[in-house]
Amino acid sequence: FPDDAPDINALVSNADTAAPAIECSPALSAEHERLLRKQDSGAAFFVSQVVYDTGEAKNTISDYAYACAERGIRPARLIFTLSLCGSEKTLDFLEWLGVDVPRWVGNELRRSHDTLEASYEHCLAAAHELARFCRYLDVPFGFNIESVSTRRVEIDATVQLAQDVARVLGRGAGDEAEVPPQERQPQSAFGA
């Protein structure tokens, strides 16, 4: 990264790094039960695998939030990992890593005239969607933005994505940004 690039971790992470973190996989059924067991054992936050399927992520968030409410405990912070895909080769690699890429998303990325741009739009939309849903359920959250590619164009786009996701979190690049009205706590899950 260039010297003047913002510190991605400072922009998008809001976790207490002194406490243990546990990786979570929103695509697994009953993942919320695993999160609860790990939280009972002292985990202070969870970092997801790369999220391309926001529906599955929202299932986990919902199950976890309501299970925490039933137990009378505050949910631990969920940190969602987003990673751009700038080529069919990168998409194949993400799938090889075990990332659950919904068929429709894979189809769109493979057939796009600009795979990186399509992936960027998908990741930014996912950040908005997950942020709204977590705010609605009052679940602490953050984002981890990473690149699985060595291609400079994908790495540069990842830095830009981190800056844009920082704005989703209400942190501007270099200024005190407010959470836009459309990103504030929704009144229903269907606006999330």
C-alpha cells in the first residue's frame, strides 16, 4: 500500500484486540449456537469468513441476536470479511477457499464486462445491507476488508472499498462523517 493510504484496520475495525476472536462461518447451519458457546468461553468478537451470501449472513445474525436476547446477554461484535473478486481466477480461488458464492452472484461476476467493478458493487451493497440489519437488531458489528489477490488493480480497489465501507460505518476518510439517514437504525427487518 502507498504510504499515504489510510490504515485499513483503523478505518474498519472497532474490536477489542486484547480479547479472543473466533472465526465464524455464516453459511453453516446452527452457527449461532457455536457463537454462543464461544462467547460463553470468553470470545469478545467474531470474524467471519469472506461473505458473498448476505442472506446466510443475515440468518446467522438474526439467530444469534434473538438467542442472545433469550439468554439476556449482549451479542459480541460480529466482524464481516469482504473481499473483492477481479477475475474469474480470483472467483475460482475464493470458491476453492470455501467461500459460499451464491450461483446468481457467480453468474453475474463471470459474465460481467468488468468483474472487479461488479464485485465492488456487490461488496459495497453487502456492507450496507449487513450494517442496516445489524443496526436494526442492535448487534455490534464491523468489517474486515481484505484482498486474496496479488494483482495491483484488485489491491488498489480493496483500499478504496475499505474507505467506502468506513463511510458505511459512519467514519469518513479524514473527516467526522455522520451515519447517513438511510443507514441509521431501521424500523423493520425488511428495510434492513
